[in-house]
Amino acid sequence: MEVKNLAEVQKSGNTNLNIVIYGDAGSGKTWLAGSAAELGRVLFIDIESGSSFLPEKYSKNIDIMRIDNIKEADDVFSEQNIAPYNTIVIDSITEFAKKMNDHIRGGKETLTVQDWGKSIDKLETFFRRFRDLDKNCILVALSQEREDGEILVRRPSLSGKSLPANIVGYNDICIYLVSNKEGRTGFTHSGDKFWAKDRTGRLPEQLKGEELTLSFIYKTCVDYHGASRLCTKEEIEGLQKLGEQAKITEEGWVKALKFVGAKDIGALTMSQMLKLTASLEEKIKLIK
């Protein structure tokens, strides 16, 4: 069992966030998820055709994957599919859960109690696997109002009593998004009538205006040591020297950059460079 100091772990380059965004139709959930394009390349898994409404300014950094059949869901975990991306978005998990129910029901008119249990188990397994990807992982959901004692409480719209709570529990941040005449507001701390969460403890209770983007959320929560800044010329030169020691070929560099989601070596972020450095140092040890 390996034991590391907290400071070492925080500087290791593992700076991913897992986020749930939920709200009513038209509240701006897809728009907020799409702002992940400001952090790098995004694989947007579009289950309900919401990607057509993403801002055009993000188009160069977003690729779309459509899932029409639940049998295609495991494609989300294919290394070939996800390697080039910093962030993976599923929009929406509410529709994804409906597809799972349809798949399990098969030709039957309704789901049995056993069917419901099987569906929830499969969904929980899928979302845990998604959480454990070495990426920023964004889940989008519709809002659902349910009784909690004597009051009605907003929460992500998913079947079962435990699944919505578990989904929020699996993730670092849960944002309840509201849109009205005054604009959009993202709530990050639970109120009497809705669920929300900020495990990092760094976000304001309400996000508005320029704060209501994933780039602001990322920089506030995990980028306090500059993991998303671009590397300097000197840092890149140091990485290239490591590459020479590790005997990396031109083709090897192409594969390495693709692995960390960088388009070219001149556009490396500090987080990406840390991952490459660790990989090169391991390769040098093997050569010696």
C-alpha cells in the first residue's frame, strides 16, 4: 500500500472534477455543461439532441457522440473514444435512465419490481465507472420535485429513492440551476427546497454572471496551484529533454499528446505536463 503526503497528492496533476448539473427545462443546463470547452477538448454524449443549442463559440472544442441504444453505452468507456478529451459530458442522465428502463422492460408493458431493481443497479454501476474516469466528468439531469417529510424538495430526476442521492454523493459538486427574468443562478449549497453540494468548500453559495461557467468553477475549486495554465517555453524544453532520455520518437510524442488531450506540445497545460513527466520518468527507469 502506497502512502503519500497530502501536499504531494495535491500537486500530482490529478485535478479532475465530477459535477452534476440539474434544473428545469430551459434553465441553461446544456449551455453550462458546454462551457467546459473553455477548459479544453470535450466529448459531449448527446442523448436528447440538446447539443444543437450549444454556443457556436465552443464548436471547435466539442465533439458529439450520440447514444440511441443503451447497448452503445459502454462506448463511453472506450479508451480510443475518450483519450483526446479533457472533459466528458452526458446530457442527460434522466433520458439515459429512461433508455435503460426501456431496454430492461423489453417487450413487456411495465417494469416489474425486479426490473426496477436491475435498472437501478445497472445505472449505479455505470455512473460509478463514469466517475472513475481520469477526466472532468459532467452529468446533466432534469429537476424533479419530491416529498421530503412535509415539504417538496428539488433533486435530479432519476428513478428510485436512493439513486438520486447516490448520484449526488458520487460527485464533487452538484449545481441546481434556475433561470428567470433576472437571469441564471446556480446554487451550490443545499437549501430547504433543493439539493446542492460543493465538496471543495470553495464556491460561493450562488453562481451568477461570469462565475456561472465551468472554467470559473474549475479554477476556483482545483486550480489554485495553476494546473490549467499553459506551460512556459522553459518547462516545455525540460519536458523535451526528458523525452530524449526516454528515447521517445516523433510518433511516440503524437500518441503521448493525444493521451493527455493536448493538440500540440506548445499548448500543454501544467496538468498535462505533470502527467507526461510522470510517464517519461517511469520509462527512463525501465531503460536504466
